[in-house]
Amino acid sequence: MKLSKRTAIVVMLVLCTALFASAAAFAAEEIKVGALFPLTGPAAVSGQNCVNSVLAAADVINTKNPDIKAPLAAGEGLVGGKYVIKIVPADHQGKPDVAKSEAERLYNQEKVFAVIGCYNSSATKPASAVAERAKKIFLCGCSSSAALTERGYKYFFRHAPTDAIESVEFVDYIAYLNKEKNAGIKTLGVIYENTEFGKHAADEARKAAKRADLEIVADVPFNNGATNLNSEVQKLKSANPDAVFGAALGGDYSLWVRTMKQVNWLPKIAINYCTGYQNPAVQKELGSDGNFFMGGMGYSPELAKKFMPEAIKIQDKYYTPRSKQPFDSDSIQEAVMLMVLAQAIEKAGGPDTEKVAKIIQTDEFPSVMSLSGRVKFSSDGQNAEALSVITQLHEQKYQTVFPLKYKDSEPTLPMTPWDKR
């Protein structure tokens, strides 16, 4: 039977309408997840790295990746393709009040299922309080203030080692150096930003130093986002501690290092908490001036090549094309938290907050981007499997010096003086 031109057009329209309706019926539903980080301000580079890391994890979840041996990588989306993850970035500018208002906006206006953030502990604290009051999930990758998991929260989960955990590791390393390397480290200086993160790091440093019989001879706070740290570094130089523990983020870290060079002083050893030390972009800016500083971290490309090969694949395929650098220890932990959330949603069969929160609270999750290889939260929301190592920087390469299980290099001790480099 021959159709008229008009009839043929009508048939085509009907078929197209049916096809579009069919496609709509099978279209994946978006699960919106907020990514709340400092995208402007002194820690903007680190904040953008964190967002890019979360976006990389979303790519692993939403697309087929048969080349990556990681949970959810082989499929396309969640629950048989019924859901995909949609990341909604937000900027708290490093300001606690902005973090609170942005968390409220994300949950109430953007209707996100969960929020991942916030890098700065001072921002994570009020933002996660918003989530707890709303009975919404809040996932924290790298904010390290021990106080964050001492609030009895039900919907807050943190991946990173706390400042308390790292402080103990730092003094254990000093004890090892004194015993095995005759380092003679007896006194300690602490320099820290005057924020939630910095103050709690300093508190934990004092506790650990007391247990290790290290005398604190300098206790130096500073305002984050400072333009000059000369007086603070002069206080360190005058006290001349054998070791310094530092807690400074982003640009504050590089300013501290440059100021130490200006006053021509170094301790025997300087170890830093989760700071700008871990950021390859900051170290590229510092160049050789960053050499011989140490810090705690859960990831470096050098460490990953041996212990986390699948993380390298994710880095090279999805993260580096965005950030133009490898993962750093802070950013990768934010990706881990999205992968944990996705696994819990998969097991729950969809985005049911109470079901998903219960699964996160009780289950153990395989994690190719965690040094331990797994994530398991204690009742307080802290990852009980959190691990970090101490590395020392040599020409922008992170060489692992402690614990001995992960050690790949001997430390340069004491730090080479500025005028002998």
C-alpha cells in the first residue's frame, strides 16, 4: 500500500514521538551530590583539585570502564543504569559562615542528596551541622580536625586520618630517628593557622609531644590568608626548636616556606599536617625551596605506583586531564567518599537517605584509592582504616620515609641549610 506524503509525515511524527517517549522512560535519573569547597580565596587551588577529584569519581561511576578494576567501574551508572551521579559544585571561599549558607542552599534549593566537602575543617564544621539538623548525609574526605568526629553525629562520615592520628605518627617517627639515626631531636615548635583545623592540630601536637617528652619551645598561631609571616617565623627562629610541626593550607604554606628562606633558618626537621605540602601545584611554585620538608599523606604518585595501581588509572584517565597534575593526598580522599556513597546507594537500591546512611555506618567498602584498600567507619563516623605515611620532598617528588613498611628512601636529616643548597 502506497502512503500519501501527508500520511507518511504523520506516521513519522508518531514514530518519533514514540521513540522520544521510550528514551525518556529509560533515561537515567540524576542523583545530585554537592561538592562544597574553597574555589576562591587562599586555598582555591586545593579546592578546585577536590572538585575535579569528585568529578573524576563520578566519571568512573557513570561510564563503563572495563580497564579499571574498581567497584562500580565496569557498569554504567547505579542500580542497573537507573541512576547517574550529578555533581553540583559550590564555593565556600574558606569562610565558615559562607559554608553554612552554601550547605543550606545545596540541600534546600539544589535538592542534593548528599554533600561532599569542605577541605577546611573550619568550613566543614558548620556545613556538616546543617546536614545533621536536616538529617542529610555529609561526606568529608580530608578535613582533619579530630573534633569533627567527636560530636556524636549520625550523618557525618570522614575518610582522612585525624590530626590526633598524625601527631602520634609524627612523634613516633622522631623517636625512631633519635634511636636509629642519632638525630638528637629534643625540642619542638608548632606553627598553625588560627582556625578549627590549625588550633586542633596544635592541641594534638602538644598532647603527642608531652607523651614523647618533647619540649615545646615555640607555639605560634597566625591568621590564615596572611600576606606576611615574618614575625611568626622570627619567633620560631629565636626559639630554634629541633623540629617544627606545621599546620597551614594552600598559599599560607608556601608563604611560610619562603619566609623561612628569607630569615635564613631551618629546624633539623619540619613535618606538616594535611597542608599545602601535599599539593603538587604549591610545590611546583616553590621549586627547590620545597626540598627536605616532610608531611603526612595518604597518596602520592610514587606511593601509588607500588600500592595503589588502579588509582593511577583513574588519575590518568579522568583527573589529570582536568587538573593538569596528579592526585594529591587531599583531593583523592574526596573521590573516595563519592565512591563510598555510590556503593551504598547501589546496595540500598536507590537514594533512600536512611538506608544509605545505615549502610555507610555498618558496611566495609573496598577502595582502590585508599592506601589501606578499604574503608570502614566507626560509630563516630571516623574511618577506622585511615592510613598515612610520612614523606620528604626531593625535587617535587614525595619520597616515603616512614613507616618502615612503606619506606622507599632514606631521609635527608638534618634539612640542608638554605645557604648550602
